[in-house]
Amino acid sequence: MVGPTHRACQGLSSGQQKWAPLPSPPHTRTRANARTPVAQVMGEDGKLRPMVFEDFCNHPSAKTAKLGAAAVLAIRLYSTAAFKSLNNPLRDANRTEAHPFYATIFFLTDGIRKLRAVEASKVKDKGDGKPKDQGVRFEGSTKEGPLQSPSSKARHVVDLWRGMKNLTMASSFEEEGGCEMALLSTTDNAAVALEYATSQSPLLIKLTTTSFMDRGADISWASAFPGEREFLYPPLTFMQPTGRKEVVTFTYADDDSPTGMKASDHMTITVIEAAPVIA
């Protein structure tokens, strides 16, 4: 990702504990989608070709979780701009009619449940826990190395990130926590979350997960943008703050101002750590 240009790259700390380094803000990129690799699969002729929908349905993650075509389609659809049409009605407290895409929401939540169950089964494996994605690969890599499925981390502590633009967290959330009524998108790549949050007052929520029990489903294998390494939580996921919070402020220089911001503009990044509880 972007090199360590700012003090924001330094490890965020709280008390005697050290947080993982926070990457510097993006430069002139628009969103993580711009660097998305092309999902490919080995064809019958022994050559790599772009994946089609049938390939996603036959992906090892889909097969192991016993996902039907409807669930695979719903997950891939959510990874596109369609997520707004799916999430907005769930957040509408005044809505009295049925969700306009209730069937899609059903297949999404059911797919998340099944994929999380697969993560649970990996814990029982006596092997190294690496995903068995033979024949499927993503063309390209990030500056951190080749793209890999984060699902191999089922038995490890994984920090997930959610980034939002120009937001401040209500004191009630910091004290009591809060529930996300809609589907909750996160990533294990803090740089991706920060890219989505780039503004004068970015808010990052760091979800610390210790096992499959509190971790969303890895949908990167089905995502239209696998480079974002998305972990998806079902609706009604509760976030309980741990009490750890960090605020980092810096000023842009002439050579590192992203689109929409200029030199001397300030960015104040607020990071709040929380523990997710899945309904």
C-alpha cells in the first residue's frame, strides 16, 4: 500500500499496549476498486481464463459451505454498488413495508452463516489451516505481497477495520456500544478502510476478533473487488467498545494531498476499538 509518509503510520498505542501500525492516507486514488486484480481459473486447455459465474458457484469456498447459486449471486451482488440498495432499507427506522429485496437479504445472511460455519470447521483441521483454493488464483498483487485469501486466519487473532468519512462517534456508543441494523462490511487491510474514509475527519472502527466465533465471513473469493479483502457481518451485529481510542492529526504536504484536499489541510483520524458480537 502507500508508503509510511505520515506520523499516522506509527503504531497507535493505548496504555502499555501497542496497536498495529495505521497506514498513511492514500494519495490521488479514488477507491480500492481501482487496483482490483482479475479473478482467474484454470481452463480445460490448461490456460488461465477469467472466471464466469459458474466458476464462483464451483469455488471451493462455495462448495464447502454448500452455497447455492442464489447465495453466491447475492454475495457477489452485495460487493458491488448494489450494497446501498440492500443496506439502506435495513437502516430505515420508519420503514413499514417489506424490504424491497428481502429474498436477497435472506440468501446473503444464510450465506454468511454457512461460510462462518466453514471457518469453524477449519479450526478442527490438523493441517496448517490454509484454504484449499486449487486452480483458482487472483492475478496481481499489492505492495505488501501476493494477494491471498484471509480465510486461512480462522484460528488466529485478526483485526478488521471499517472506515467512514467525516463522522464522529457519539459518546453513547463509546460507553454502551451500538448495533448495526444493516450488513456490516469490514476488511483486514487498514489501508483499504482508510481509503474509504479519506476526508477531513475519518472515523475508523477496529474490530478485534479472536476466532471464527466473532469474525464475519470472508467473501473476497466471490467479491467483484477481491483486493478489498472483505469480511461481511450479518445484520444486527453488536459492537462493544473496549475503551481504547486514539486520535491522530496531521497536515498534508504539497506532494501528498489526495483528491479534494490541498496542502496545509488537516486530517484528524479517530480510531475506536470494539469487540463484535454476532446475533
